[in-house]
Amino acid sequence: MTADATGTGQAACHHGEILQGVFRDRHGRMCPGLVTLPVPPETGLGCHAEFTRHPAGDPDDLTVDPPDRAKALRAARLAAAECARRAGRSPGAGRLRLSGTIPVGLGMGSSTGDVIAAIRAVAASHRVSLAPHEIARLAVTAEGASDPLMLADRPVLFAQRAGRVLEVLGPALPPAVVVGCATGGGRPVDTLSLPADAYRDRDLAAFERLRALLRRAVATADTALLGRVCTASATRHQRLLPKEELPALVAVAAETGAAGVQVAHSGNVAGLLFDPARPGLARRLDRCVEALRRLGLPVLMTFTTRQTHDERVSHHVRPRRRRDRRPGPDTPRTRPRLPAL
């Protein structure tokens, strides 16, 4: 009898979107797409999966713990079938265990993190290597749309409902310090309730202009231009998922010399971006945190898109742990306990 085999997988998270809208693909077709703002691993945020494969078991006997992670379970089944096909054997049974530290329901990719970590754990248990585009295909099949967490090494414009890269924007985002906060009282957002066809043909030209500006910002490491793109995208998205705090956040950005405001387009996390090369960074960050607290907006963390030597920049975060979520449907029902700096 073949022995059981165990594999593990990890996935990072993001801080919402820099840009989201509709764009032309290489064939000229209109396609929904997004560019996420990665959260660095130094924050300690991420998802972990462990999959134990039972080769002699029934493929239908595949379970997940916690039991409410239906999307991750679907991803594990798909990955097991794909890996077994490549290896020329039966998928067998298995048990998937998930844990993590990503706040749930804020638009930071907690669901996709579970899915990607699960796929990687299943592949590891089968001793099969899956390329990022293959992981993306499985992730989209499992949850309908996916964040590009499997492509965390460089900024990309990603077709979240097709699981493919529309454009590699460059090697790295411009340097920025991000002060992250929670809007909407930190309430979870049911992403499945958001319209899939939210953008129209008339929006295409505006988003293509923002795409070009973001491409230039990446090419020239222009933090100010990055901030302009973020703010414009956040403003355009107000008609789909309104954030009543956005005007106040824009005002705080102006008062503290921030480059712009960035939001999750399918959640309640938001961030103010600062250029670390501008004088008085520590003072401006302090003023920003104080202003957010006066507005009653919980400050989640401060992080950088690139390494900075400023000792005042912290990766502090103490989010609710993923195992604290009660069993239920895919969309979370419990409210994260949000920390303050």
C-alpha cells in the first residue's frame, strides 16, 4: 500500500487595488483587470495550508479544516485531479488544513490566499510543480475570480476573471510608504454581491489612460504619479462600492503631503501613500495616523512597497487570525478585531 504524503503551501496577501477597471487585451477585446498592492512578507500576513494525501482513499473523501472554506476545498479537488493526471495515478483522498493571519472581508485577498495555499499544498503532496499561470487557472475555476497572489514578484495588470496577465508593468512598484486603515467600520464585504459587469464601454478610455500613467510611474519610479493613479481609480469606483470616508481620506492626503489614496475595490481596507524621498517622512506619517484616528478610522499597519532605511516605518499589524472565523458560507459573517498602532 502506498504511504500517505503531506505537502505544504503558502500564499501572501495584498492591500487592495492600485487600479481596477476594464482594459484592452492583446486581441483588442475589453477585459476586466486589476493591479493589486502587495503586502510584504515582513508583516507576517499570509495563508498556510497543509494537505495530507491518502493514495488508497476515495477521491470524494476530501475534507477541509476549518469546514467553511468551500472555495479552498474546490481548489484542492481541482489541484488533486490535475496533479494525479500528470502523475498517472488516482487522486486518492485527503485532508486540507488551513490557517492564516489575513483579516477577513477587508479586500486583502484572504479567500484567494486560502485557494492558492491549498493548490500549492496539494501539488507538493503529489510532488508535482505547477507554474504560476496553471495555479491562476485553477484558482479562477475554484472561486470565479482570483487576485494575482501567485504572481507576487512584479506588478502586473491581471484579468481576475480569466486568470491571465494582460501586461507586466515593470520590475517593481515605485517606492512608497503605505499607512493602511479600515473604512466602513471594518465590515466584511460580500464580493459575490458586486456586479460582474460593473464597467461599460464608455469607461474603457479613462482606464486605458490610467493604465498608461501607471506604466510610466513604474518605469520612472514616480511615487507621485502612482498616487495619482490610485486616487483616480478609487474615485471612479465610488459608484460601485461607495466609501463615505473617501473624501476625508483625500483631504488627509492633501494635509499630510501624501501622494494619493488607495482602496480595496471589493473591501473596506484603504491606504495613504507617501514618497519616502520627500523630507519629513516621520513627521508626516505621525500626522496621518493622528488624522485617521480623529476620523475614527482604525489604523491597521504601515508598510513599504520597497525597503526603506527610515526607522519610523513599521510593519506592525495584529489582525484577527483566520481560524477565529465561525463556520458558514464562503462570505464571512464575523467582524475582524481591528488593531491600532
